[in-house]
Amino acid sequence: MRLVGRLTGWFRGRSLRSRLAVLTAAAVAVAIAVVAVACWLIVRNTLYGQVQQSLKDADPPGAPNQSRVLCDTSAAAALAKAATAPEGRLPFHQNKYDNQFVIADGTVCFPPQSNKIIQHTDADLTASTGKPVYRKGSYADGSPAMVRIWGGATTIDGQSAVLLTALPTQDVEDSLRSLALLMASVAGLGVIGAGVTGRIVARSALKPVDQLTDAVEHIARTEEVGTTIPVNGQDEIARLSTSFNSMSTALANSRERQTRLIADAGHELRTPLTSLRTNVDLLIRSDAQGRALPPETRARMLGNMKAQMQELTLLIGDLLQLSRPDTPNPEAVRAVVPFHETVGRALERGRLRGPSLVFDTDVRPWYVHGDPAALERAVINLLDNAVKYSPPAGTIDVRLQGGRLTVRDRGPGIPAEELPYVFDRFWRSPSSRQLPGSGLGLSIVAQTVQDTGGQVSLGPAPDGGAGTQAVVVLPGQPEEPR
């Protein structure tokens, strides 16, 4: 267990490329080992099967009166007699096999011209009669052999004898040993080759990961977001690269929007702050010099300062509204909002801001899931926009039907070339820059509608007449959910 733990720790401490190479080599080694062992076993069984088949073809035991054998209580002594005896008409020596008789009392007999002693065991003496038994054995000199045991089918001097017939298997053993050595060498070369190949394949397969790592390290070192890496193929690495490129691009866009927001906010804040500072300096200078300003001038300056403070307050509120993320926050407070009531409250405030205007309304029930305060702010911004650009005594149409809110004024309209920019932060039409506003109202509308899961658009009046129509579509239902 300790060794396994050390190996596991070593393996986890390696790089991904090294681990892939090791795993590849290990998998190939296991596969080669399984194939090599299977081949070796098949070859061994085949070769020993051939030897056993040869023993099956050997002469069966002969009748005792047809056999002349030389016996002794010692196998070595009996073999010495048989080695010098003249060859007789013995069926046992008419083939290529080594034969040997063993009697129950321990007497060993050999046919003439025999030259090998077959090692026998006590189990050989109890072999069944009429059916041969095969086993691996050896000669007295230790060389291997395949032995056929045929018990009880032969008698010598009236005693039942067991016939041992053997074939040497040294050539088979040598062949198997050579085959094992060859397979081990091939397996070793295969494992080494697999390790090298695995290293090459891992390096090639992990090249996008290296590029991804370099890109991440570059971003961490330089803080230059927006760096991308090439994407090849459609595998998991390609998906990872694509996701990283998307994330990097999103970060770059977010930083660009943040930078632009800060720059635009600074530009918008500079004008009222400069005017405030000028007016405050004039008031301080007049008091310091003891030269009081005319009451009318002083009242006008204080009125301007109040208007500029209100403009600053409105601008800061808009900036706080836009400081939220562009994507919806799942943890934000989202409730069932009676959107028709929200539109009704916004209409009341719109009538106060445009007392000379006519509001033609048709508001029907619609319930949505969203932030009540943000939705009301968005509708008020749409109505403020319509009030701002409507001519005196003009008409503003407000419709809410089936989750589709339309706000249409009779103002000068928006040129077609400016429509793509109306929802950009701080963007203001060149023809309306003299009017009050920060250029953030429609941006807030777009963000709120997006957070609620809806869509917003702004375009010319649908009937071809004067004015502009804003359309907001929000998902919901005409009845309050239960």
C-alpha cells in the first residue's frame, strides 16, 4: 500500500503531458503483455499437443510372451543390462520412443538397446488399466519429457507391469524459451515505442492547452484582455479554446465599455461642475470684494446652480442604474409585477411633466416577473423621451396589449442613420444636444427590458406620420399567477 501511495503521489506530481505518455505506455504494455502471454500459451499448448498426439500413436503394450525385457531392482542396473543386450524382436523398440516397465515391487525393466531412464512416481503404479494417462515428466538426467502411462495391460513374469513411454521435450522447451525471450524483447520495444509515441501525441494534442496557458499567463502578466488562440477541430480542446476566446473577448468588451462609461461620465460631469464652480467663484468674489450682485443676477445664478445640482443628481442616479452588470442577476429581487399598474403610475408622472400634452391611452392587464422599481423607471424614461420631443399640445399614444407596450409621440422623429445608436450610453442626437438630459435614459430602458427577458426597439411611426414609436415586449400573462 505504501508503494502504491508513493506511485500515486509521483504520478500526480507529473505534468499532464508526462501522465498521458505514461498512461499510453502502460496501456500498450498491458495490451502487449496480454497478447504475448496468450500467444505463448497457445503455442505451448499446440506444441505439447503435438507431442501428446505422437505418444498416442505409439505402439500399445504387447503380450508378455512376445516381449523380452531386462529387469533389475535398480533402474540403473536394468538399463546397463539393456544397453548391452542384442536387439530383439520387440515391438517396443521398433519406434522412436523410450519405453520402460515398472512392476509394483519396484522392479524396473527395459527393452534391449534402451539408453534412458524415465523418472516414475508412486502414482504411476496405480494408473488405471486400458486407458493411457499423459503427464509432463523427465528423464533421470533431468531433461524434460512427455510421458504416457499405461497401467495393467502388460505382465512380466506373471506380475502386472506399468508401461512408461516417453518423448523428449527439450526442443519444445527451448522453442518456448526462445519465443518468450523474443516476445519480451518485442514487448519492451513496443512499450518504449509507445512511450515515445505517447509523448509526441500528447505534445501535439496538448498544444492548444499550451497556447491557452501562454495566453492566460500573458493576460495575468500584462492585463491585456482580448487575447485569443487559434481553434482547430471540434473536440474538447477546441471547445475549451472557443470558450476561452469568448471569455477573453467578453472581458475585453467589458473593459472597453467600462472605460467608455468612465470617460463619458467624466465628460458629462465636467460641464455642470464647471458651471457650478464658475457661479460659486462669482458669489465668493462678490462677497470678498464687498460688491454685492444685483438681486436679479444673484437669484438667476442660484436658480442655475439648483438646476445644475438637479442635473448632477439625475446623472448620478442614471450612472448608478447603469453600474449593474449587463447580464441579468439571478439573485436580484424578481417579483410578480402588475405591469399595467406600473404603466399607470408612470403616466401620472408623465402628465405632470407635460401638462399641455394629450395622452391617448389603452392599458390592459399584464403581469410580468421583474424588478418593480426598474420597470417603472424604464417606462418613465420612455414617457420622458416622448414628452421632451413632443410639440406643444401634441398627443402621445400609450398602448399596452398582450405584453406589448407602445409609446408614440408626434415629434420630429429620429433620422434612420441614428437609430442604431439610440440605446448606446451617453449617445445623444446632434439635433437634440441643446435639450436637457444625459443620454442614459434609453440605455436604462434597454438594460431593464433585457434583464426582464423582453425586447425593446425604437423606430419611426408605423403609419408614416411624424414622430417616433418605442416598442417594449415583455413575457408574462394577462392574469395574476397563483
